Amino acid sequence: MRWTNRLSLGNLGALVILILLWAMILSGAGPEKHLSVYSVAANYSLPLVQRDGRDYVGLLEVLEPLGKVSARTDGTHWHLKYYREEDDFQVGKTRARIQGRDLELPGKFLVENNRGLVSVSSLSTLLPKILGGPVTLHEDSGRLFIGSVATHFTASLAGDNPPRLVFNFTAPVNPTVATEPGTLRMTFAREPVVSPASPTLTFGSKAIPSANYSEGNGTAVVTVHSTIPVMASFSNDGRTITIAQTSPGTPATSPAPSATTPAPGTSAASPQPPAQPAGPTPQVWRRYFAVVDASHGGDDHGETLNSSLLEKDVTVALARGLREELESRGITTLVLRDSDANLSLDQRAIFANADHAAIYIALHAASNGHGVRVYTALLPYSEDDRGPFRSWTTAQHSALALSQSAASAVAAEFQKRQIPVRTLAAPLRPLNNMTGAAIAVEVAPQGADSSQLTAPDYQQLVTSAVATAIATAHNQLGAAP
Amino acid sequence: MIPRHLLIALAVLLVAVLGMSIYAWNMRKTVAATPAASVDTRPLAPPVAGPTEMVALFVANDEDGSLRPRAAQIPMPSGRQQRAEELLRALLSIYLDKASPHVLGAGAEVRSVFLVDPGVAVIDVNAAFADTHRSGVLVEELTVASLIHTVSANTPGILRVKILVDGKERDTLAGHADISDFYDVTAVNQLATQLAP
């Protein structure tokens, strides 16, 4: 009996030690894992749970903010209804029946307290079937993008002494900013900010040599490396962040942005931006009336017009000329590609759509044919939009009549100036991805000599005709703010 | 002592071997000196046998950027899919001609056409078709409209058309015309009307 008592006391001691150890482990455990979901309807964050060595998330919780959804458990089956479509999951199995078709999931489907849990890795195959739209999953960093909601950014150095690093975002952002000697870190917890073409950006400056992009646990982080003390200031309604040297007496932590316009793709769940920032006077966000896109660029040369002339170079010259002509008529204009940069078609569409410009004008050049062709989108075959989602490939659908009207106005102006012109539909991206009026202008020489495309007088003739037509159609296209 | 007839047979064989060697050496020299005939990469002509039919091909013209109907009498098989393939091969034989109003690059070929119910046609062209295609919005659009309108006008029931290159999806034909998605035949028919001379 004494022996038994000693053993019990020993066991009790071991138990206490185990509890203490467990508490210590828990106190030192990493932060809870999250999945950040970004969509047109809402941006939100969901906790993840670990089962069978995988990250799991509640499927109903993922879908609830996106549309009308319900679920019920029936024995070993878990039924999910999203709008009118019903899907069937089997508890403990990897096979599910989605939209009437069998689908193999990467992990077993689990039910806990009537909550249907799916592995995070399943979402990239499961959600496109349920939602009927594209879904991009950054599994390692716990970020899920539903539809084309990503916020892109560019970074460029402005000014030499002192240097300023300017970040331009396609939508307003509100990161938390932290500084420590040598670095300034911007953490985007709620914004669907995505990586630039290269995660490391170098600027050739001794003061601000580089910045890099990383992701982890549902957030995106941009870290700016500097050899001088720097601070971040916000302008352009939260779309521009400028990193500049700290003024004497200025706190190292940056002011928060002001925002008067909600960001596209953010919901009530997004943080309410604080009021007026300190520091430099914020600019008012400038919405451009026209977005002019110099097609091609970088590795994409477009047509080789002759042995020494590439389409991408002609389009940049035309774009700059058109901006000048439009702005001289009081039309605010943004040139999407003002250098020999690579810019994907999706990026072009995202920039123009995010700006809500009244008209998007893509410029092309060709050696074939004579005069000018004005194009509107030839929309691809598409099924109906599903729920709150609009098909990316036919986003132009509701604005097509306005685009055709703008194309007719541009063609009429060319006819007035006796330049041969045709209006046509064309399967030309990104016209079909635009949510506002969108046209493309393809400029060919009037004769057989393609070098006319670089002649300043011919370029001016073309750009002034387009600008005059846009100015004439200004009211129809919608007044710029 | 070797029998005499064996010596004679051996001598005859040696002479034959020597003669054959000289002949083979000459042949090799002749072959090396003859220039290799250029490979005709054009698609095979439609089979000459079998009943012919009058069909309408929609031929692109670069001069005025138009799509013109051209009647052609070509042998047509009975299978719906094979008929679509023959139509496009007849169309391509026009484009591969030196005097074509819309020249395609050497070696351009339609590999096959798949008709998938309900109302889906998939046109699979070879890599040379896209790789040698001239770049430009109109010139690429003319090719795409010509292929799709020719197939859909002669094959009732097609609602949408997909173009593949060597069996794979591509973003554009030659930098401009988007071929990543399905074409809506109704929209292409309207485009053909716009492109009519």
C-alpha cells in the first residue's frame, strides 16, 4: 500500500511537470494559423485547424460571405447548397460530388460539430467548381484569391537627393508600418496585394538599395531596405505610398492613410482608415478619364514592322502623343506603358478597371493594310455569370454598346480627315476584360512604306483625330470627377 | 593442286566484286552530286476519288482586309468531321499558293478538326501555322474568321469553336488574335458580315 501511495505521488509529480511543460510549450507556440480570403464580395480571414497533418478550414465559413449557402448533415453525407446547386461530401472520404460530377479531394472531408471541414489544398480544385470562377490559392502563405481581385503594385525611385521610393497600388491599401534600423516593413493583412514580377526589387540607390516582397500566414509583407532613417507617407487616397527620409523631429512611424473612397474588393470587414494623416499634404485621388495603353512592350515586340522598327516602339510614341492631345483638350489621361516594360494583359485590364476610367484606348501599329482600324471587343463564347461573379473573359459585355459608340465617333473623325478607316470587332485582349468603354486603334501606313508610322506629322494626325473624337464623346462616355 | 574450274569461279567472283564496288562508288558520287529535292510541305490534296460537292470557302484578302465567299467543287467524304477537315484543307491550299490573297507560311497545316456534341468544333492547326503567321490585329483576325466561318457555314449546328496549336492551347495566334477561349459562332458570323467586301 505504501508502495502504491509512493507510486501515486510520483505519478502526480510527473503529471504536474507535464502540465507545466505543456503550458510552457503553449505559451511559446506560434500564432494561430489563418486563411485570408479575398473576393469581390468581401475580404475576410478564417482560422485553420490541423487534422491528419494538414491545414483544414470550414467550407461553409469560406462560402458564407460569397453568396447564399446552406448545409445539412445526412448520416455520413454532408450536403452543401450554394444558390441552386447542391453538392455532396462523404465524411472521412476524399471523393465528393460537385455540380453533378465526381471530384477527388487531396484530403479527407471531415465533419466536426456539424461543421464540414476541407483541407486548404482542396480549395483550389473545389471552389472553381462551386463558384464557377477562377480561384488562386497561395497555400504556403494561407491566401486565397477568388476572381481577379489581386492588388498589383509598382515601385520606382523618384529624386536623387534625397531619394524617394514611390509605391503605386491598383487599389487603396492600408498596411501596418513598422520601422527598425535599416528596414521599413509594410504588412498587408487585409489587402489582396500580390508579388511583383520579381520578389526582390533593386533601385540602384545607396540610400534605398532594395525592397523585397514576401507572404506568410495570410499576410503580404513589403520590406524596404535603407541606409537612412525613412518613413512612409500615404497619398492618392491610399493608392500611393512614398518612402522618404525622415525629417528631423518627425516620428519614424508613418502616418496612416486617409481614404474617402472604399477600395474595390474590400468589404465592411476591412479596417476603417483613420482620419487625415500627418506629414506631407495628401493629394486628392485623381481618376483618369482616359487610359491609353501602348500595346506590347518588353519581351513582346508585337509586329516587326520593318528591319529596324518594332510595333512596341511605335505604340509608345503614339501613346505619348495621344496623352498630349487629350490633355490639351482637358481630358485627364494615364498612359499605362510609358517605357519598354513588360506588362501582362491581365495587369493592363486590372489597372484600367481599377481606375474606372471612362474609356480605355489600346494602340497597335501594323504594316499590313492602309489607314486606321478601330476595334471593339469580339466577346468569346461564355456561360452565364454565376452569383455575384462576372466572367473575366466577357467583362466588357455590359459596356460593349458604349465602346461601339466611341469607336464610331473615332471612325467618323478619321473620315472627316480623309484617313481610310474601318470599325470592326476583334478577338483582341484585354478589350473583353474591360468593364468600361474600350477600343483599340490599329494604325497602318497610308501607303506601302511602314516608316510613315514613325513620321511625327502622321502620328500627330492620328492622335489628334482620336483625341478630338474622345473630346466630342466626352459627355456620352461620362464626365470625369 | 586446286582444280582449274575452282580457280576460274574464284576469278569470276573477284571480277564481280570489283565491278560492283566500282558501280556502288559511282552511285554514291552521283547521289551526293544531285541536289536534294525540296520537301513539299503543303497539306495533301483532297482525295480525287469520291463524289464532289459545291461548297463555299470564305477566303481572306489582305489587299482590302475582306473575307470573300468563293465557291469550290471539292471531293467530300460522308463523315461530318472528315468533311470539316477537307473544307479547311481546301481553304489552306488556297492560302499556301504563291498567288494567294492572304499568304500563310510554308508548312501551315490543319492537323484535324474535332466535332464535339453539342455544337463544339475544335480546329487543331500545326505549330508552323501559328509560328509563321504574320503578326497584326487584322491579318490574324482574317485567318481566324476565315477558318471558323468556313467550317460553320458548311457544317450546321456548330455554336462555338476552339483553335488549338499542335493540340495545345495558346494565348494568341501570332501576338494579337486571342485563341485562348472558345469563339462564339454567332459573333464570328457578324464579324464575317463586317469583313464582307
